[in-house]
Amino acid sequence: MTDRTVDAPAPRRQSPLIGALKAALLLRESIVGTVGALIILFWVFVALFAGLLAPYDPIAQMTPFQAPFATDADGNFFLLGTDHLGRDVLSRIIFGAQRVLIYAPLATFSAYAVGIVMGLLAGYKRGWVDDVLSRVSDIILSFPILVLYVVIITTFGASAINIVLAVTFASGPGIMRIVRGLVLDLRNRDYVAAAQTRGESMWYIMFVEILPNARGPLIVDACLRLGYTTITIGVLGFLGLGLPPPQPDWGGMINETRAMATFAPHMTVFPCIAISSLVLGLNLLADGMREVSLRD
Amino acid sequence: MVIFLAKRAAFMLLTMLAVSILVFLLLEVNGESVAVKVLGPYTSEEQRRLWLEANGYFEPWYVRYFGWLANMASGDFGESLRFKVPVGDVLWPRLLNTAILGGMVFAIMVPLALVLGVLAGMREGSALDRTITVGAVVTTSIPEFASSVLLAFIFVFYLAWLPGTSTMSEGFDLSQMVLPVMVLVLYGFGYIARMMRASMAEVMQSAYIKTARLKGLPVQRVILRHALRNALIAPFTVIILQINWLLSGVIVVEFYFAYNGFGRLLLEASLNQDIYLIQACAMVAVFVAVGTQTLADIGYTYLNPRIRFT
Amino acid sequence: MTLDMAKRDTVSPDNRPPVLEIEDLNLSYFTRAGEIPAVIDFSLTVRQGEAVGLVGESGCGKSTVANAIMRYLGHNGRIVGGTVKFKGRDMATLSEEELRQLRGSEIAMVYQEPMAALNPSLTIETQLCEVPLYHEPGCTPEMAYRRALDMLAAVKLPDPERVLRAYPHQISGGQQQRVVIAMALLSEPALLLLDEPTTALDVTVEAGIVELIAELSERFGTSILYISHNLGLILETCDRVCVMYSGEVHEEGTVSELFENPRHPYTRGLFGCIPTPGTDKNARPLTPIRGQLPLPHERPDGCNFGPRCDHFDAASCGGGMIQMRDVNPATGHRARCSRWQEIDWSVDTVAADARPPQAIGDVVLKSGEMQKYYPIFDRSLAALIRGRSVRYVKANESLSFEAREGQTVAIVGESGCGKSTFAKVLMGLETATGGELSFNDVDISELPVQRRTPQQLGSLQMVFQNPNDTLNPSMSVGGQIARVIRKFNVESDPVKIEERVLRLLDLVKLPRDFARRRPRQLSGGQKQRIGIARAFAGNPAMVVADEPVSALDVSVQAAVTGLLMDIQREFGTTLLFISHDLGVVRYLADRVVVMYLGRIMEQGATDQVFSPPYHPYTEALLSAVPIADTRVEKKRIILEGQLPSVLNPPKGCPFHTRCHRKIGAICEEETPPNAVDSEGHTIFCHIPMAELRSVEPVIKTAAE
């Protein structure tokens, strides 16, 4: 019929690294997202170089109840003061960042691993697999979440691994629901039918054809969920069910010192600001990413 | 409709049953540890064995489960180890206190969030929208325990306007409610407001709003009659499910402000391994949660004619 | 109901007062990327009682014009030049309140998706009564109700009282569009804007709506601006027409003049892309327009159509904006072409060569009484008591037909006729409930895709409908084709696979570097080409194409169908072409199978099906399809009633509820026989063959 080749603009080749950079540049278009990313980068930097940045050993006991900007008799300067046991608040916040930035992503990641597999199975297989998985997750989700945490942690004891497991157990079903919803939409796409008609296995279709195309909403959700998990770890610390002392933990710091907030508020207020800013950064980043992805 | 209600009720019952098995397995199945909790860690093995035998703990676990379930269903939760009174005597007054707190939170939070959400979603991208959206992100980013500390620092220590604890030791005092309510509203309204905004913005983009505008209807009528009803459908479920969230939120707030409510009771029970009290609290929490979910489903069906008439 | 095709008289338009005057309208959207002109230098006059068509492909700015008339442009659209005058008043000078009073009472609009246009949570009564209540001071609710009721009767809705009480989702799509039209006409507007009002509807429903609009506008003396991508529809409905391309009007004139003597290469190119009764894939193939629509921010200098035009001349078409030129000032025929006088319009566009018909081989696919039922589990209490808790959707009922090597067999039918279900069973995505389906002499009716061998899979492949869905957005184009080659064991050596991918790209006439691209960097037509390359990667004996071009623009459609047929010819592949578009089917199919509610109504060679004797359903379908050719005269048959639910199909002949030739009780009670007309042509009908043979042809082409 016609031998003319379709007109085409010059080719653009793209490596994954350039892709990531492009995504970062795209995010720059959202002020909110940029602020969020900067806050997170700040805390990641702090956590990575905690040993270099912290002026003191976080569990070394020096002069108690030093106010911010105080210098004690030994000539030690405390930018954010010291707590009731004479430990440097700044150093504890710095090392606390390290801790939360290890366990919150670990717990979230673990919950995602479980949630994604369950969601893919439920959404793609449908039928009884979906029924069973959905019922189980409905039941877990019907528990008020903190009640669930409190019961689990008090029963099994407070340790890092238990916190990770508890978060996985409690938020895996929520992730499953999101993944399932996305899969229910994506499984009807023609490229999935094309994969089916060339005889691809179920796992190939789930992980290669479907999952990569669900990544947008999942990354946004992961960001928000990382925020929740940070709060959860903080709340458990605050209730005295968190990571065991004496290693610094933001929630734990607030719990230990809140009774003395009348006369030494700096011990409590600074960790509060630290955790709030980290969560804010995550939420802003999620917002920015959603904004940018919707604008496309 | 009748079938739908029956189905929901059946599902609710089923969930309660499943949860009860979970709670039972978690707390009761290992008789030995129950004995330790009840009798204390410094008892001899012989004492524990006798206690276990007396209380029927050597029966197979499913026999015990049904006995336990029957007691639970009839409202006999056992005796609190810490308070040395029947669990019900501590539980119900505490639950009432929490209901008062939650009611006040909802009465303020829901209207506030809906109005802000509608204002923001009505004109997407406007300055008002951006302010409300960012404001909501900031407040939801501050965990309840952090805002408790910060608000207490401002209003109690710095300004000295409000009491720092809410023990109500001299009877009900409204000023003691202000801070707990404020903390929960601050943390909770953002989520509803954002849902409302998203829903409203979506509806405002829809073709039927264009139809309504191009029919020449006044703006108020377009918003109030055409947009709002549809925009409320999605957030409605979220609002009802916030009751579930509230059960979590009260644990922190009641703990911080020493308010004698359900959350603090659950926490005390957990920390003291007051096993029968934990069981009762967990079951009550789940009952409330599943109940509100059922309510949300029914309400959703009622609001959405597309489901109501099929 | 059989009417003669009633075209509206074309009275000389000049003696009627203008209702709408648009002069030099320029309209832009302001985005992050800067100002994007959407409508350029647009002028149009609509006089009282006149119907003007606005045609163009997607993104040409036709809907933006309608929104601009209503001054409804969203926050980033702005008029940057020119005026829109309604009854002499400049719309830009109106206050918000004046504008509100005008909208819905003087100017009304109907657009594409009727379901979306109606508020799902308000009853139709509320939505209709609002119009008079807010536009006519002193209108009481009782008066408004009466008016709504009368108007619903006027748009021929059965049982208007019930419709008024209903919510939008409780009535069918065609009824919804009638309600929207009733709403638009309630306050008897002077101007009605119709933006693709029937695009979302089936052809037989469309025919009813089109007739209704013509009738009502006549009755109320309403002026109409009819926006559509379908030239045939414009021919049937309008007096004058504007052809838009990339934001500009490229040609305007009376319908008859523009359709018979187009004086712009784009307009003529469009006609060359549309299959009309005169075209034929072998004797008179379609001539596609090469290339694709420019994106709004990538428009060329000079003539926007330049890069795709065969008559492009850098000197006269290259620099600056091309102005509209008068072709025939007496009738207002104008074209935006600087060379219209130089081009020899009597010569056809680069006429594609005629070629011999393709040799037909052995039977490849044989469907024998194939049936597919879907169980529906009814959990209602009443069903439980009656013990009938499972009902069946009979998606396919005793389908029997054959397809031979090198043959193109088309399955046509409207939505819900079961044509896609058949494709699913054939591909193994579902298994049949009964009968047999043999492919290369192997029964595959109960062989799900998981149990088919790579050879079986590779020899039966599919081209999908939606270009945006057909490719996985997160994989490169080349990777997706390579995967197919590996999977069907065509090649295993990476170098050879790469080579074969490139050869497949050559085959579908795309540049080789497309292999490294992502689907989102491709246009719709290019994606469909990749979909075709993927289907042919395993050297299939048979390809199933499920509406492969229905989502594409007209000028791209012809190129993609052409390509598909070229490749089919080269490989001698059997093509099963599933479509709702009778024009395309007539053009490319060797055999046609007409389906309705899961059953085959008629099948035969294409000429047999498209001429008498017809099945009454085929006859109605043929008459419903608008044809963009002024020489064609058509019988008009409007089907009454609704498409019955597949869950509860009529007994006897499934078509009896809407049939215009129903002969009596026998149609309601007995399943009709498959009456044989001649070799290979069967009609599923009770009417005696002699009677069917005496029916007049639906389409008559006047001698050239």
C-alpha cells in the first residue's frame, strides 16, 4: 500500500541512571517535594556520618540538666543541652536518627515484601485465593493499629526484630489491599493478555508485566508508610515499649524526660522536633511525587 | 437490603470470631505463662500446676476456647489481676470516658476538616488550596506524642493557660479536655481534609459538573447540590473509619495527659500483663472497629444510589 | 419503520440572521511549557436554523471551539485574540451573571459520554426541572415537571414518568443521551452545540439519536454546531462544514460542495482514507495520509499540513501562516491552501496500485457449534428458594463458521454481541462450554493457553484494540518483541534475535532505532504497528485482530489497516478481523460473520452479506452506518427498543424484539433455521428466502 516510513523524531536513548536523575529533576518542579527531599537528605546525611558529627558519645554521662548553648565546668559545650543523666542531647538525637533510619525502612521494606506478594496473588489469581487473603487482611485491619502493636509487643517483648515483625504483620495487609487494587486494574490491560497468549508463567506476568507498572502509586505509598512507621517506632518508644535502652531512641528520649519538661523542656522538645521533621519530610516528598506524576 | 444487612452482620460476627481465636491463641494457649501472670513469677511449679488444674487448663485447647468464648459473649471477662475487681467494673467507666473524649474530637474535627477540604478542592491549585494542603501535611506529620509535648510546653508551661494533666480528680473539668482534644484534632483533621479535597477536586473536574455549569446554574447550586453530595461519598467511609484510628490515638493522649480512659487502661493492662483485662480490651476494641466498618459500609450504600438501586 | 433518507433542505443561508459569529478567534492554553495555541485564526458564522459541522481528528481544537463559545475554558485556557458574538453580543463583555443566564437557556451543549454528563446521585427529574426553574422567573415546580415530561416525550423516551423518577445509571446509554438532549432543549435554545454526541454509542443507537436531533432542531428552529470526527455523520446532519486540522480551519463550504469538490489536500486526503462502498482492498485500495498529526508545540512553519502534503512547495507553502482563500465566494467555499489553483484536482491522489486477489487455501479454523456460557451465581433469597441460583450468560451460542488460509474473515456486531468472547476462547484465555473449535485440525476449544505448546501459541496470535494498552509501558519496544521471539523458540541466539527484531521493525515500516524506545515515546499508530510486529514475530498461521484501528484517527487508520493487510498477503496469514465498523469490514474482509446477542445472524462472502437477501439485522446495521459519499443513497431503518440483556435473551429469534420485519408469533417462539441462500451464504431467519431476496438494496450508488 504505502512504502513511506512513518516520520519520527530523533531517537532518545536512556540509561537507568539518567532516568533516575530525570525523575529527581522532575521533582524539582514541585517546591513541596523538593523541601521534603532536602529534609530527608539532611537526616540521611546525619545518620550516615553520625560518628563524625556527634560531639560526644551518646551514652556518656556528663553534667545533667545543662541548658542549650551551655558550657559545663569541664569546658564541654552542649549545643542542645544535656538530659537528666548528663548525656548530650544533640549526640543522642544524631545517633537516634541512625537508629530510626535503619529500623523504619527495614520494617517498611519487610511489610512491602509480604504485602506485594499477597496483593499480586489476590489480584491476579482472584477466586478463592483472593477471598482468603482479603478476609485475613480485613480481620487484621479491623484491629485498631496501635492496640495491635501494644498487644503484640507486650506479649512478645520489645526488641528490634519484634518491632519489624509487628509492623510487617500490621501493615502488610494494608499494602496488600493497595497492590490488589492496582493489579485488578492492570490485569485487564492488553499487554497482560498478550503475555498470557504467548504462554508466560503466572509469576513472570505478576512480577514483570504487572508490578513494574504499579510502581508509581506504590512509591508514593511507601513514602507515606515510611512516615507512619517512623511514628509507630516513636510511639512505641514513647510508651516505653520501644527499642531497648540505653541506645538513644527519639521516642524513648521523650518518654524518659517528659516528666521533667516543666523545668528542662529542651530535653523533650528537641527530639519531638527531630521526629516531626523527618515525618514531615517523608510526607512532603510523597506529596511532591504525587503532584509531579499527576501533572504528566 | 435485608440480605445485605444480614450479610454484613454475618461478616461482622465472623471477624469477631476470627479475632477471638487470634486473641485466645496469643494470650491463653500457653497455660504455663498464664499461670505465671496470674500467680506471679515467684510461685513454685507445684502451685502453678494446681492452679492450672483447678481452672481447667489441662483440657484440650479448643474445649477451653469454647468455654472462654461463652464467658466472653456473656460479658464475663474474668477478674482484673491489677485492680482485683471484675474486669467489667473497670472497663465500662473507662470506655465511657473515652467515648466523651472521642465524641468531642469528632464534633470539632469532622466539620472543620470537611469545610477546609471543600474549600481547597473547589478551586484546585489556588492559593487557599495550597495553604490548606500544606497545612494539613504539616499537622499530620507531627505525631500525637510530639504535639502533646509541644502543646503542653506552650499552653501549660509557657503561657500557663491550661492544666497539664487531665485526671479529672475533682470531677469533670472542661479545661482539662482542651489539650487532649486539641492534640487529636490536630493530628486527625488533615487526613480527612485531604481526602475531602481530593474527592471534591475530582468531582469538580467531572463532566456532570460541566453540565451543571453549562446549564446556567448559579455557583452555589452547582457546589451544594451537584458537587457536595457526590464528593461526600468517598470521605464518608474514611470519617467513620477514623473511629478506629481514634482508638489508637487515645492510647498516646490518655497516657500523656493521664486521662482515665480506655486507651490508658489497655496500656496499663499490657504493661502489667493483666491478661484478662487485655483480652477484654482487645475484644472491645475490635468490636468497636468492626462495628464502625459495618456502619461505614451501610452508610456508603445509602449515599451512593448507584449501589442502592441495582 | 422505513423512511426515505430525508436530508435537510439547503436554503441559501444568507437571508437568515446570524446567531453565532466568530471572528479571527485565537485561543491558547498556558502551561508550564509556555503558551500552546489550540485554535488559530478561526472564523465561523452560524445562521438561524442552520446546522454547521466541525470535523477534524483528535487534538485539532474542535472541542476547544465549543468550550470557547460557552466561555468555559478552565483556568489555563484564554482567548488571545478575536471575538465570539452570540446574537450580536460580544461574549467576552458579559458579566458572570449574564453569562449564567445565557448558558443553558440560549446556548446548550451535549457531549460525548452521556453517563458522565448526568449527575449520578440526582434523579433525572431534579436534573431536568432545574433548567426552567433557574432560567424562567415565575416557573413553578409543577410547571417545570410538566415541561420535563413533555420534553422526554418529545425525545421519544418510552414511559417518561418512570424515566423522571430514575437515576441515570438505571437507564441505558442511548436513553441517557436522549435525556441529555432533552435537558439541552428544555428552554428552547437558539444554538445547540453537539460535541461528538453519538461517538460512545452503538451504530443502531446512533442512527436513532441523529434522526432525533434533525427532527427536533427543525421543530424548534435551533441552530446547530455539530462537532465530530466522522465525515459520514456530518454529511447526514449538516448544511455547511468546516474541516479543522491542527488548530486551524483548512477548508469550509457547503456540505455538497466540499464533499464533491474538496479543494484542500488534507480534505481530499481524509476522503481517501475512508472506506466507502466504492473502495475495495484489491481493486481500489485506500490511500493513507503519510506521517502523523503534529503536536501543538511542534507545528511546522508555514502550512501546518505541509509535512504530510503531496503538493508541498517550499516557496509557496513554506514560510509564514497561510491565509484562507476564496474558492467560490458565492457559496462561501474557502480553503487554507496557497496552491489550490495550481493543483490538478481531477487527478486522484497517488492512486495505490490495484493488485490481484489473494489465493485462498485450506481450512485453518473451524468452529463447530461452539458455545461459551458464563455462569452467574445469583445469591438473592428469591433465587435460593426457587432453587435456581445459577444462571448463564450465553455469550456465544452455536457458532459455526470456517476460515481458510490467506483469507480475511470479519466478525461484526455491536457491543455485547459476543465477538470478543469468541476471540478469548480462540486464544485460550477462556475455554468453551460446548462444541468444538479446531485450529489446524486440532480441537483447541478446551485447551487453555497454559496447556498449548509454544508452536500452537506462536501460530495463533492477536493484535489488540487499545494502542495505549497493547504495549507494556515499562519495557522497551525491542525487548517486548525479543521476548516473543525467544518464547516461541523462533531464535535463541541473542544476535539473531536482535536481527529479527530489527527486521520486524522494517516489516511494519518503523525506523530501526525504535527498538530502544519506550512505548510512551510512540504515537497511537506507531504503537499499533509494534503490536502487529509482535503478533507476527512467531510466523503465525492466523492472527486475530480485535478492533485494531478503532481507537486511531481516520488518517492513521488507513495506514495501519493497509500495513496489516500487506503483511498478511506477504505471509499468507489467515486474518480474523473483529470489528463494529461495517465500512472497514466491507473494505477488507473476504467473508463476513454478523453476530447479535451471541448468535450468528448471517454469514457469507462479503458481497453476499452486503447485498440482498439480507438478514433484517444486517439490513438495519447497514442503513445505520453513515457514509461519507454524496453519491450514495441509503434506505433509513431505525431500530426500536433496547438491546436485550444477555442474561435474559429473548426466546425464539434473539432479534425479534427490535426487528422491523417480524412476521409473527413464530419469531417469538421458535429458533429460526439457518436458511441457505447460495453456497456459503446463510441467514438465520424465519422469513422465506424468496421474500428476503426481493428486498431493495440498502445502499444505492448513483452512477458516476
